[in-house]
Amino acid sequence: MEKNEKMAGLAFLLLLGGLGVAALFIVLFAELAEEVMEKEFGLFDRFIISMLEAGAGETMDTVMFIFTEMGSAWFLTGLSIIVLAVLGVKMKDRWGVLFFIIAVGGGSLLTLLLKNLYVRERPSINAEIDAIGYSFPSGHSMGSLIFYGFVMYLVIRTHQKAWVQGLTLTVLSLLIFLIGSSRIYLGAHFPSDVLAGYIAGSIWLILSLIALEWIQWHSRSPVPPVHALRKLLGPLYKTVRTKIPFFNQ
């Protein structure tokens, strides 16, 4: 029982840490959005765009088009159906199904809300690469980070072999980066749009996973979260009271 309490307490601290990271990303997104709206990211955007344009060519055009399609709504929707089938039919994880829908579906709604809040115009309009509507933040970047990030979480959560986890995290992280880069290369977004998409996607993904872990913890663990945290921090509190006179006044 004591071991379960200690493990539960550590898990609770990890959840609190996740909330702290999400709060930090919220601050970063707010700062970035303010700078972008005041047009103070022009030098950064031009530098990144010029770097990508240096490697432009027909072959690169094709490669980048393929990557941008891997972050498109139709492609991620198709993959989402597969993930939902695995979660619901094979794993019978009803909470996983619910929070996957919340993460991916809610992320799409959040993207739409943010775009209409900041109403930044795109570098260029091109319906063939889903470059219509407003630009900030990048929907491809945000959506791909949420979707592929959730898949990475599932691979870790299901305790796959170490090499499978390492390979999956490496490949999908690179894919997320290349999807964002493709949006810049193809002229659909400014680099600051892509960066904002990654930050906003990270916030929504972290909050979704924290909520999922919290629900699963409540449904599986015999140890109440607050009780576990009290047991974990109890010895530390006693030490502080002993060592620091202020607490004894």
C-alpha cells in the first residue's frame, strides 16, 4: 500500500508539472501572438523563408507537397479513423477514444477560433495546398503536432519495446517538423505561423493528455490523488519545519 501511495504521489507531481509546462506555453503563445500582431517578427520570417527558398526546385516542390498532404485534414481524418478503431475495438479503451476525439477534434475547433481571433493574412492563397482563410496559427502544424503527438503518447503508454518507442518518436517528430517546414516552403504560412501552431498544439495536447491520465488514474488507482500527494510531501514538510525557524513561529 505504501508503495502504491508513493507511486501515485509521484504521478500526481508529474501531472502538476505538465500543467506548469502548459502554462509556460500559454505565456509563450501570448507573447508570440502579440509580437506578430505588432509586426515585429518580419526579420525572423524573412530569414527562414530565404533559407528554404535557397533549396527550391521541382524535386523539392514534390517532396514538400507530399509532406504538406500528410498534415492535411483529409489525411489526418483517415488516420484518425484507424486510431479510433484500434483504441475502441482492439484496446477497448473508451477513455482513450473520448480524449483522442477531444484532442484532435477540439484542436481543429481551437485552430479555427484562433485564426478568426487574429485574422492574419497568408503570404499567398492557394487552394491546392489548403492555403485559404487566415494564416495565424498554422492549422497543419497544430493539427499534425496534436495527432502525431497523441500517437507517440499511445506508443509509450502501451509499453512497446524501447527501439519501437525510440524509432516512433524520432520519425514522427521529424514528420511534424517537415510538415511545418512544407507550409513555409509552399508559401502557405509565415514561419511565425508555424511556430505558433506548434506552441498552441502543444498546449492543447498536454491538457488533453493530463485530463486523460487523471481520469484513468481515478478509475484504476486505489489511492486518492490528494492523499497520495500528502503522504509523499509529508516528510518534506516536517523537515522544512524543523530546519527553518520561520515555520515554528
